[in-house]
Amino acid sequence: MVCENFLVYKKVDHEDRECPIPVRNEQSEGLFIVAHATFFTKNLFFFLIQSEFGDLYKVSMECTGDKVHGL
């Protein structure tokens, strides 16, 4: 789930994982994500997200089996 300034992983019977989205030094207001894409192959899984300012972020999950440890 994408929130203002944060990414949150939510799943039933799993602890929530949060990650702040990096922002520019001069930015004083909230950051919004306007586009995303998911990349999935045999050995590779990640998301690309883009902010309203055109910044591109690669998001990956650290996981073991069904448990996500971090974003």
C-alpha cells in the first residue's frame, strides 16, 4: 500500500512493515506516487514507483518464505 510519504506492506496475520519514501532536501510537503510497475521473473521480483516530481524508485522486499522482513 502506498501512503503519503510511506510504503506499507499489509497482510492478514502478518505484522505491518513500513518504509519511508526518500524525499528531496528542499521538499516541505507530502510526496505522492503517481505511477507504478511490477517486474516478476523466475529469480527477480521488484516494483518501480514514480513520484509526482518524476523521481523513480526501485522497491524490493526482503522475505523468507511467506514472511516479509523489510521493504
